[in-house]
Amino acid sequence: MKAADRELETGPATAEALFEVRELTKVYLMGEVSIQALRGVDLRLLSGELAVLLGASGCGKSTLLNILGGLDVATGGTVLYRGRDLTRAGDRELTRYRRYEVGFVFQFYNMIPSLTARENVAVVTEIATDPMSPEEALALVDLEDRMDHFPSQLSGGQQQRVAIARAIAKRPAVLLCDEPTGALDSKTSVSVLQAIEDINRRLGTTTALITHNEVIGEMAHRVIRMSDGRIVDERVNSHRRPPSELHW
Amino acid sequence: MRSLRGQVAAIAVVVAAGVMTLIISLITLDALTGTMDRFYRDFRFGQVFADLKRAPEPVAERLREVSGVNQVEIRVRAAVRLEIPGFADPVRGQLLSLPEGRQPEVNRLYLRAGRLPMPERADEVVVSEAFAEAHALEPGDRLKAIIRGGLEELTISGIALSPEFIYQIAPTDLVPDYERYAILWMNRRALAQAYAMEGAFNSVAVTLQAGASEDLVVAELDRILAPYGGVGAHGRDEVLSHRFLTDELDQIRAMATVLPAVFLGVAAFLLHVLMGRIVRRQREQIAVLKAFGYRNTEIALHYCGLTGLVVLVGALAGIALGAWAADGLAGVYREYFRFPEIDFRLRPGVILTGLAVSGGAALLGAIGAVRSAAGLPPAEAMRPPAPERYRRGWLDRSVFGRWLGQPTRIIFRNLARHPFKSSLSVLGVGLAGALLLVGSYQFNAVEHMIDIQYRLVQRMDTHLTFHDPVPERAIAELRHVPGVYHAEGYRAAPVRLAVGARDYQTSILGLDTGSRLRGLFDGNHRPVSLPPDGVLMTRYLADFLGVAPGDRVSVELLEGARRTLEVPLAGTVDEPLGVGVYMERRALNRLIREGPAVNGAWLLVEESRRNELFSRLWEMPRVAGVGMMAEAERGIREHLTDTILVFMGILLLLAGSIAFAVVYNNARIALAERTRELATLRVLGFTRGEIAWILIGEIGILTLAALPVGWLAGTLFAFLLSEAMSVDMYRIPFVVTPWTYAFSAAGVLVASAFSMLLIARRIRDIDMVSALKSAE
Ligand SMILES: Nc1ncnc2c1ncn2[C@@H]1O[C@H](COP(=O)(O)OP(=O)(O)OP(=O)(O)O)[C@@H](O)[C@H]1O
Ligand SMILES: [Mg+2]
């Protein structure tokens, strides 16, 4: 895991689109008021790509990611995942989608407090079709020696790494991370980002990562900027920097 | 508070149930004791009573001189047989004398309708209200009485109530039969004439001066009346009506403490859990308030007020329900206890007691949470609560643990994490199960009791009593009466049993060895054989007297030449109904110093010839009464249904509501505490069914663990209740059938399934996205 020492490849292995988002809108109705969270998003996520989403608070990043992950349903538009339309899927189908295809990492770790690190990972491996073992997944995030610790016995960064192990243990096609380093200091953040980058590179997992931190954009294949429910800028990094070189 | 609506409602229901039982009992107790005291005082209910063979009137003067005696009423009392136009069954009655055209000094009558007999009128009678109602009799109606073999036509002059017969029951019966048993009053001269008692009396009732000793007066009356065939003076406690009334009051008192305590205890427990949760949720607000300078007492008051509100709502509902139910029960009591009026009113004192007791429960439930809220230092409260500490338990280390799925593991960890709370939940649900068991146990037990009494113990279908003892051969004659299959005679003799300071007035029943119609059984329904001499007695009585087989009991014969003998207790029998003492009949005859005689008979009769046979029996001059066992059985069944079973029905309903409230409460709290976890699992791709399992499994395990607790506690409650409800009239046997256990379990499972159903809806609506937004 000394990836940080090398130069990163600039493009994903293939150019095939895993997600195809068209005219995506989302309106939240709160009584009389309606809030337009997404105002027509068009986006393609390529297989094996690591994309970073940037944007001001409230611009709709999480809303977009949640719809991509099958946690929320869109108001209009389509989201094609490998040609299947997620916006038309029912709860049962979305559950299967999350179960077999998607790995999530969130700002607040979302550990099951009553289970150890190993068991938190096993929660997912038990229901997956071709998972790695929990031990293997935890080794990928350098937590072999903390496997039998409960979340309350782990630091925030360690918990987030368990969350990453849990997200990738089923070998998902997609890894969705919503501010994974939001609650962490910069040093810890780097180790978490390293884990994410490593997985993207080694397993080819398509990854979308939301952050408020411009610097983190430098590790992505592509940086996508959002503003007020729309994508306003997309930029391919000609030169990616490994997480270990990021400072803020 | 909005999100806690369901739980608040559940707690309010349990509080309401507790307050309701309390209010019912208190209103009833208050009404009955108040009415009884007033009626006894205003209508001068006697305090010492005595029956005797015959004493000349002047003896009354000696009774008046006994120190401590206030008023003395001498009277003539006689058994009578009645014929009611249009009613085929035999009717027995008791005739009591009235001073010519006046109210007696003691045991005055309350006239419901009509008037007392006119002086010198020999054909006018006052009849008891219950009897008059049963036959729709009114003043002016006529009935026929067979007095000493002759038929007399009587006219009803009035309908009355007496403090002596509030509970109107024949001495040999266990429950009132208003159609077949009457109390009548007529002028003394006429009655004395009919029974050859002119210038004499055979019964006396006296009131006492304030502060007089009842025991001394009883002893003095006994001494004076003994030469006149006195059968033992006694206080009110041996007047049947009064005894039933006080037994009833004791039972209500027992219920007034036990049931509300159980319900309010459960409510306090639920409040404790709920308030603890609210305080944990509102730590931050508490801290802010404290930072703004609110005092601890103000914060404590706030939470006390919150609890108080929940309890107040429940208590008010309980008071209203209790008053309503008591009103319904009032009808039952008016039927059994014949007072001029029973004032079932909700008095302020009762309301206050209800509020105070439920307030106590509220305080008990709130104190823990309030103390932790008040004791929270402001800075501490601003921090999130310390993370839960979980441990890997024995289950994980076992082989089984390795095969456990993670969701199931989550269930076990959560349960093990809060062993105290988990056990309290188990206890709460267990208590509900226990109540269900107690409630349903009574239904089976009463059925069982009646079965034993009427299939095993008393196998006759007809019961005959004679005015006086008759020679044995009367039984042989009875056997030849057409329609009689089988007949057996018995001898009943009034006695007072005494052991040490305890005494009990009853009759010894002399039975023939090998009786086919009257069984004697031990606790395991094995026949007990009659000893050649010595007595057997109902275990209830042996326990009351504190004697064991082999001990000697002093038997005072209250008939004929009054003698006191020491008789060994040969053994005990177990009978659910009544209090009996048994002896070999000839041995009893010898004890009384008479030849082989009987004064009653039991028959098996041919059903188709019953009516014909009955009129024939009634015509026999020696026959004082004819009774049908089927009637007695029907009567007791009805009585038990009216009294305990109605109450137990209410109890069942309440137990069901408790079971539901506890389970639902647990489930709601578990849901609230785990929403984030469940949402996370949904995000990770778990189906709704799979995450529901985590909650339902937890509820299920608690419920299953509660079943044996309920069985155990219920069995204990049932045992205690069967002991507490043991009265002279009946002893509900302690039989808990598998059916009862199954019923208790089914009730808990249904309540639990119902709350799971309600919870399942909420699980479906869990919002995955919102759970990801905040750190708890
Ligand atoms: N459940 C909801 N109900 C109503 N409005 C919502 C809801 N969730 C999000 N919104 C609104 O939708 C808009 C987009 O929210 P979103 O969470 O996607 O923003 P974001 O870009 O992720 O912001 P942040 O960087 O602060 O996380 C916001 O204006 C927000 O107020
Ligand atoms: Mg966001």
C-alpha cells in the first residue's frame, strides 16, 4: 500500500459509462413550500472512474449521490445504471441494487455500535454474493489489529476506515462517499482517502466522492462542480496527486 | 412529545386500569360499609342472638337485667312451607314473630310497600322483598302456608327488608334462592298459637349498651337460656347475612389492594423507562436551560409535571371508568344485598385517594429520570451521552455464536447491553401474563370446583329435611315411595366446636358408612372412610381451629341435653363448598344419647315422576323441606358468575391491555433507539423484512422469556388468590390446567404480535436519508 509514492494514472481503464444521468430533477415538498434540490443534472460516470463532487453547501450534492445509490427517488429525469433505469425501480429492486452493487461511506461512519469492526463488515459480507472475508477487507484499510474492537473503542478515522472496509467487502461496482473526511483532521483524512484511492485503483471500483475540500479534488480522475442543483463545471485532472501529497 | 404519543397513551391506559380497579373497590367498599352501618344503626340490628327450644315470657325480664344489655326482643321463630299459586317447586320459609301490630325493638323492618299486620290479625304477613320480587307478589296477594301440617291462607300486608336478612339465604344453602326461600313476619300471638308457643319464645335478639362486652353478654345469655334448650348465643358474626356481607367486604378489600398495586406498579415501571428516555433525548435543552440559570428544582418540576400530566390523564379516565363500572356492579350488589338503598356515589374522598395513589406511582416512575436530569451538570449535558459499551458475551464464545447471523447478534448484544432494562421488560410482560393466568384460572377453577361438589361430593339429586329426628325406618319407607330409586338418611346436629380460644358454630353431619350419595374425599380426590368414632372435618375448618388429625376437639352439643365432649379429629376432607364436620351416624346418635335416628334424607329420584313425587313428599307431615340439587348447583353457578367471574372478566381485559402496553412500549423505545441503525442496514442493502427481524426478534425473545415468568408469577398469584378468597361459602381450588397456561401464553403472544404489527408499519417508513445526516 505504498501507492502514494507513485504517479497516478490519469484516466480510468475503460471509457464505458456505468451511470448515465439525464435531466435529473428532485423537488422536496415541505408543506406549502417546494425546494428544488436538483434542477436538471446531466452526468456520466465512467466505469473505474474516481470522481470528486465539489459545491457549496445545499447545492444538491448529497441529493444526487443518494439518488445514484438508490436511497432516494428522483422527481424527474432518468438514472441509467448499466442500462437499467433506477428511477423506475421499486423498493425491492433498489434494495437488491444497494445490496449487490453499491458501497456507501458517510460522514458519520454509521457503524452498528453493538458489533465489532469485524462484525460490522460481516453484516455486509453475509448477504453478498462474492464477498471478500471481513479480515481481508479490514486488512485493505490497515485495521487487522483492531478487528475485535467495538466502534466506541475506535477513533473517528479508524471507524471511517471500517466503514470503507464494510463498503468494499462485497466487491461493489460502485463506491459512494459523502464527505467521508468531513469529521476528521487532515492527517486522518489522508489515510482514509488513501484507502479509497487504493480500492479504486486496485479493484477498479467506480467511486464518487463528495467533499467541501478543493484540495481533495486533486486526487480524482475528474472533478465535478455543482451549484444550485446543476452541474456547472467538469474538469478532467491532467495530473492527479496521491492523497499523501495533499495538504490543507 | 408527539412522537411519544403511543407510549404515553399506553401508560395512561395502564394507569387508568389500576385506578379503575381501585375506584371500583373503593366505591363499593364505601357504599356497602356506609349503607350497612346506617341500616344497622337506624333499624337496630341485634348484637347478640340466641335460639332455644322454649322459654316462658318472664325469662325475658332476666335477660333485660343482664349487665350490658340494652334492648331485648323475644320472638317466635319457625320453619314453614309455602305454596305459591302457579309455582310448582317447593318453597321453604322462615316465620318470625312481630309484636302485635308494632315494629320490634330490635331488627326493625324497613317497609318497602304496604304495612305491618294489623293487631290481632292472624292471617296477615309481611314478606321479604327478594321473595316478593321473585314471585311478583304485592300487598293484598295471598299465599298458602303449611303450618304444623295444617294449611293456612295468608294475606300479604307488606313487603319489607330487615337488617338481619340483608343477604337472604336459607341456612343449608350456599347461595340465595329467592324463589324457593322466604322470610315472613307475622303477629306473635298468631304464630305462637300455630306452633304451640303461647306465652313463650324460642329466639331472642338483643342490642348492647355502649362499651358493653359482647362475650360477657353471650356467656350470660347462654347461662340463663341453657335450661330452656338454648343452642348457644352468638354475636353478629354468626348471623348468616352479616357473615356473608363481611366476607364480601374482606374480598373487596383484598382486591382493592392487590390489583391496583399490580397495575400502578407496571405503570410506574413504564414511566420510569419513558422518562429516562425523554431526559436522555433532551440533554441538550436541559443543559441550555441550566446555562441560562434555571435551577435544578425548576427542571425537576418540569419533568415531574410532564409525568404528572400523563398520570393525571390516566387517573381521570380510570376514575370515570371506575365510577361507570361501579355503577354497573351496583346492580349486582343490589340483587344480593338487600338494603333499603345502596348509595353508590363517587365521593371526593375516593377521588382523592385515586389521585393520590396514582400520583404516588407517577412519582415513583419519574424519580429516577428527574434526578438524573436535575443532577446533570450543564457542561456535561452539552456533550452527547457516553457511547454505549458493548461486550462480547458467552454466546459469542460458544460454537453456536460463530454461526449467528449479524442481525441476530445485534439482538443479543442489545439485550445483553441493558440486562436490567431487559429483565424489567421481561418482568412487565410476565406480570401481564400472570394477570391473564389469574383471570382465566378462576374460570376453570370455578368450573372444577362446582364439578367436584356436585359430581363427586354430593351425588344425590334431591334433599329432604325433617322437622324433628325420625327413626331410621323412615328411610326404608322412603325407598318404597314410587319414583324414588335410592334413599339415604343422615343426622345433622348443631354444635359449637372449640379448640383453645377459637370456636366455630356449625353442624355435625352423621353419615352412614358406605354412603353412595355423599362422598368424602381428601385433597387428591381419594375417598376418605368414616372412622368408627371421632370426627372428620373440612380442612379449611381444621386450619381455622388449628387442629391436626389426632388432636382433640371440644364439641358442645347445642341440641337436647347440652353437653360438651372431647372428640378426636380422625382426619380431614377437602371440599370446595361449605364447611362440614362429619361423623358416623350411629356414633353421633350415641353422642346425642338418642336411638338410631335421622333428621334428613338424600334421594335419587326418577326424573319423569319428579313433580308427582314432590307433592307427595310435601304432604308428609314430618317433612320440613324438599330441595333439588340441580337448583342449588344452578344457584351457585349463577352467584359465582355474577360476582367473581364478572370481576375476572374485567381483570382479563385489563391484563390484555397491560400486556399490549408493555410490549408496545418496549417496541417503540427499541424502535426509537435503533432507527439509525436500522436505516443504516437498509442503506447497506437489507430488506425491510430483514431489519424488522432485529426489532421483532428482540421483542420476540423478551416475550418468550416473559412466558415462563408469567406462568410462575401467575401460579403464585393464583395460589395467593385462592388462599385469600377462601371463605366459609367456598374455596376456589388451586388447579391450574395446561389450558390456563396456554391461555396466558396466547394472550401475551397476541398482544405482542399486535404491537409488532403496529411497529412493522413504522419500520416500513424509516427514512434512510435522514438517518445518515446526523451523528446521534
Ligand atoms: N429531506 C429534505 N426535505 C426538504 N429539503 C431537503 C431535504 N433534503 C435536502 N433538502 C434541501 O435540498 C437542497 C440540497 O440538499 P443537499 O443535502 O443535497 O445539499 P448538499 O449539497 O449535500 O449540502 P451539504 O454540502 O451541506 O451537505 C438543500 O436546499 C436542502 O435544504
Ligand atoms: Mg451533503
